[in-house]
Amino acid sequence: MRQLRFSTWIGIAAFIIGALILGVLSHSFLHGGIPAADPGFRAVALSRGPGDPPVFAYWISGTGGEGEKILRLLKAVYHPRNRYLLHLDADSTASERRRLALSVQSDKIFKAFANVYVVGKSYAVDRTGSSVLAATLNGAAVLLKINSDWDWFINLSSSDYPVVTQDDLLHAFTSLPRDLNFIDHTSDLGWKEYARFDKIIVDPSLHMDKNTESFFASETRTTPDAFKLFTGSPWLILSRSFVEHCVHSWDNLPRKLLMYFANVAYSMESYFQTVICNSPEFQNTTVNSDLRYFIWDDPPGLDPLFLNQSHYKEMIKSGAAFARRFMEDDRVLKQIDKKILRRSSNGVGVGKWCSGQLSSPKKKDLEEDPSLTWGDINVVMPGPSGKRLRSLVSELISDERLHSNRCKFT
């Protein structure tokens, strides 16, 4: 990133990010927006009550040329109970976004359950700045506006992939308090205090039509004392109540912090952590884990290493819900599809709701998609990966561990 004296834009960037997030776009979807259900399909009512599985709201994002990766990821994490919002950023073309939308609209399952949406207006995004935070918050706001009957918000990128089925994930979360937030966080800033917080970054992607590289101003600023800074992983599983707090709350804290984080490098790694740990009503709802599996180089770089077949056994044994990063069409993805998701080459991950005949897993590929016919979407049946995930979650929220998960003001 280049360095430049550019203090004039700092206040403007803060204003723009606030304006972007507070207003939910009325034309966010292609072809008139919210998809209509297949008129020939009689949906099974979504059951919402004590003991019923939760509902997840997924924000899945990518860049130009990643439409197929997003579509594959969508199918891997699909379940009729959930909500999905897909976004290709400003490095994609209108035709790419249109193809993605048409792929969703033409799929029998997505059309039947009408729970997948594609953002039609792309946002310019630079993940080193605050534009990626603006896009994520706007995605959360859109998901709340479409239908707020969900319990947890999950953000994924096109380089992510599940290592459990959705039945596994729903099973692991069914008995959990719906106010828990799985968010990796720490107040031990270390080298980040100067490199991320004292330096001032300007993100032109907030006011440009194309993804534009962020740059640092020559000025620095002192660490704030009106609130405590926290940092952690940008990959989150957030409760609906906390997301509503960030998007719609009458409390001024989320907006005040948004103005500050408009000029913080990699703000996705710190904004939600700082909001939740400085909000008395939410600071005791944290579980200090993002439930992701990744491997870092030594010393760690900006991104984890790409995963491959040599990592498969440890990845599955970890009990994590998701893993990253993966190269497109890497053989380990096919291994996950076959052994964990039981997903055909063009189908969705199998669940109890699928009532079709499942082909033998010994075959090289699942030739038939058992999810082309379906039954009760309110019943889930976990497999071995789901039991490992539930064991991990139970350990994380045990009385002793949960106390250590709380926000610590060191």
C-alpha cells in the first residue's frame, strides 16, 4: 500500500461508510429482487419453537471470476431452513452477476424454497480497508430486511468450504442459547496497536465504482481511551440480536465505532470484537472461537495457507464447522463432497430433509441427487462430523471455558 498525506479524506471516508451501512439498498437484487417460490410446490412450514433447529443467515462474498466458486459453496452449505445472500464485488461484471442470479433462479431446489438472494448492485471492496466491513454490514441489514426469522449470521468467502453438513451444524446449535456469539477476540493488541490502530488508512473503495487499493495517511493518531480496542478473526457467527444492535440499535456506540474504524486497516478483524466487548448487554455472550480450521505459515502471513488432501484428516478431526483457504476445484473439495457432504457434482449437501435415494458412497461420484425430492425440513440427522462439532461446541460453552471466553480488558 502506498503512503500519502491525505487527511482531508479521513472525515469523508467516515461519513461515507456510515451512509452506506445505514441505508439498505432498495434495488439490491437482480430482476426485481426476492425470488418467488415455485407455484407448483407446497412448502413444508418452517417450524420455530423450543427444540426446533435454528435458522442461519449466510453472507457469501467473492470477486470477479468467482461466480462458480460461490455457487459451489452455496450448494455445499445449503439447507431449506436457512437464508442466503450472495455478493460479487465490483471487480465482477454485470454479466457475471447476472449469470449467478440466473443459476440460482433456474435451480429447482432454490426456486422451490425461495431462500437464496443475489445482490444485483456490486460494492467496491478492499479487504485491507473498511469497505469490506461496509459491505458485510449492509449484507446483514439486507438479510434482516428480507426476513428476520433467523438466529445466527455467518460470513463466508469464496475460498471457504464446510467440513460438516448443514444437518450437523443445525444439530450442534439446536440446544444452544440463541444469544451466543462465536467471535475470536482479544484485547492484547501487540504489534497491531501501532500498525493497525495508530496509523490512519484511507479506503477509496468506499466512494469508487471499482475495487481500489487503500493507502495510509502520513499522520498517526493516539489509541482511543473512550473505549477498549479488541481484535481477532474476521470470520464470525453472530446472533441476530447482536447484528440488530450493530445495524439498528438506538445505542450510539456501534455508529461511533463505525466512524473510528472507517480509518483502521483490516477493520473486519476488529470492529465487531470492539462493539461486542464494549456493549454491556452483549459482552458476556461471547464464545472465543470462530469454529474455522486453517493453518498459518511460520511466521504467519496475511492469509492462512491453502489446504489440500494432506490436511484432510486433521481438518475433519478438528471438529470445525468450516475451513479455509481452498484453491478452486482442489481435489480435497471433492473428497469433502464425497465423504462428508454426500454431494453430487452439481447437487446440494445431503440432509435428512432429502427424501431421494442416496447412491453408494463407494462410487467415484454420486450420480443421482437425493435432494431433488424432499420431506420434512424441520428434522435433522447429524453424522460423525456433527457429533464432533457438537462435542467441540459443548466444550467451548462449558461453565469453566465459557467464563474464560468472556471479553477481558487487559
